[in-house]
Amino acid sequence: MINRLEKYFFVGLIIVCFLLSLLVGFQLDSHYTKVQKNNAKALLTSYCELIEDKLKSVYNYTDQFSGYIQSNPQADIKSTPIYKEIMAKEEVMDIIIKTKEQVKLSGSSAKAGNLDKDYPYRLAVLRKELITYGPIKHDSYDKDILISILPIYHNNELICCVAIILDAQQIIDQLDIDILSQNLDYDYQLWTVSAETGHKLVLATSNEKADYLNVVEESFEMPAKWSLLVKPKTNWGISIWPIVFVGTLMGIFIARLLYLHLISKKEKEELAYFERIDRETQFLNLYGLLEHLQKNLSQNTEMTIFIVETIHAHKIYNMLDVNLRDEWTNNFILTLKKYAKNKTVVARIQESMFAIVYEEYFDEKQILDIQRELEIDIIQSVIIDDTRMTLQPVIKYFHCTQVTNIEKKLLRYKKRFGNNYKQVYLNI
């Protein structure tokens, strides 16, 4: 009941809804991803500050030696309570005191696969500050170690370097990075550059199989750069497919509503059409004729109307053989249809009564010519069961300049013909 263009419209509507929902989904995903990354960046900044503070403050036991050594440069550190207290800590593996003479201030830097063991001390002296070096492997220890080294000065003169050897894994475990995974649903990775190999060294990770490409990263220096990066376990953003599904479903729903509305409209138009059309001839009926004239003509249009009454038409139709009835009817309809052109309207106002409405004024000569043409076209004889039946048209005419007067005049001519006639009233 709908044409191809209308079908394309409904399909296009669904596609447009799909594309719009896809666009909205991408925009929401982009916005939410941006918000997530900003939040993650702020979190990492705070977390890196916390880690750096722990490494430089909580696990910086070298400061406890600084004041003591500055006031007692020649004291035996290993015999002090401070030394015993720090050595008793679980994460402390060793304490090394290197005098000024023992610190080599010249030499090559660390090279991949060939660590200069004096390099951390030299670096601390050059920077004149606490450094945390590692994690590294060392022949003297069976675990990876972190070295906290503090150069101690007196009157701007280097006295010694205090190095605290820490169990690297134990320190990393105590940084509480797992909170990112367990409480905040992030996959994380803490890494630095290995002093031994020059390659990336992963210190801690929540998921070794995770793809750490699209991440948020924050770094701090120890002085080697340590980096902490995170990504949500469910990836950034939101899933756009529920949005696309709902949007497409709404498109289908809207298309369905419009389709039902269009079908309903077409059915009403079709019903209205059949109310105005004679189904057998497809000419206008009286109701359709009057409505057509009312809509398309001004009230003062001059018209010439011919009324054609076909005597014996119904009787001839009933007497014909069934196989010939449709042909005979079609020929009669085609005869009248040739007058339905330009500004001429043909209507069937009763079973055997037809009206031909010319939207112009004809004089007597023109009227006689049309009457003669109609009679010649319509009159015909049919022999049925040795009986000649003649289809004889009775043709009358009248002029009219008021659309509202047509029905009254049709009624008057109908009474003259003597047929049963039901007047159709219009609100005109």
C-alpha cells in the first residue's frame, strides 16, 4: 500500500536514527573518556607524590645519621644505637658508610650489562642530595636492592656517604599500589629504566597481560625517572552499542508509527475516494461531482450541463449473455470517457443517468452539435433472442452559473425522467 519512495523514506529514517545514535554514542564516549582521564591524572599526581614521599621520607633512614656524623665525624657508626635500630628493620638489608676517600669521584657512568658500583655514590655527591638508586642486582645480596644514599657535609666539605641497602621488592609491596586495582578498578604498572641494562624495568603491575598503550601516566624522579601508569580494567569511555541499539530501536518505532499513520491516511483517502466514485464506471457519483465543482470552480463559473438518460440500458444488460456483459459495459463507458477531457467532467448520478459538465457557456448551435454527437455515439441496437433492443439516449441540458443550483436542477430533470432519485445533500 506504500510506494517505493515511501519505503526508501522509512529505511532512510531508520538509517538516520542509527547514524545519529552512533554519533551521540561517540560524543558521549569521548566526553566520558576525557573526564575519566582527567580524574585518573589527578589521582596519579597525588599517588606519585605519595610514593615519592614514602621513598624519600618514610624509608629514608639516612637522615638519622646526618646530625650524628656532622657532630662526631670520627665516631664508629656501627656501634651506635641508631645503627642497630635501623638494621633491625625488616626491609633494611645493610648499612654502608663510605668515607670521602672511599668515594671515587671519577670514573665511567653505568653501562648496560656493566654496572659501575661507585656510580650511585658519585651521583649523590654530584647532586649533593639524597638519591634512591635501583632496583639493581648486586653480587653481595641475593635479592634486588634499592640504595638510599645521602652525602653528608660539614662546612661544605664531604665527610662521607651513608647508604642504606633496602629490599626492593618489600619496599615496592609496601607502597600500597594495589589499592589502584582492588579499590579503584584500574590496571596499573610501575616502571623505571634499569641502571644495569638501560631497558624498561617493570617494578610492579596488576595485570601482566594487559595492554598498556592507551594509558594515563605520571612520573617522578629518584633521580631516575619512575613512572606510574593506569587504565580502567573495562577500558576508557563507555560502550556505545546500547546507545546505538536504543537509538535504532527508536528509529524503528518512529518509522512504524509513521507507517501506520500513512496507511491509515491512505485508507481514509481511499474510503473518501470510493464515497465519491461510481465503482462500476469509475466516474464521479453525484456526491463526488458536487464536491469537485465546489472545490475547483468559483461560485460564478458559467457551465453547460448535459443530462443523459440511457433508456433500456439495464434491461439490455440483464438480457445479454454473461460473457458479453462486461464487454458491452466497457464499450459504453469508453464512449462516455472520451468526453471527460480538458475542463469536462463526466458523472454517474443514477444507475442509468449520467451528467456531462462543461465548464464553459455553449450557445444553441454548440449544444445541438454536442447532442447530435452524443446520440450517435450512444445509440445502438442489440438483437437478443430474435428481439431487437435499442439503447436510446434521452439528452437534456441546462446552463448554470451557481454551483449550489446544480443539485436542484438535477433533481428537477430527474423527476421529468420519472426515475427513483435520492437527493444527496452537501454542506455547501
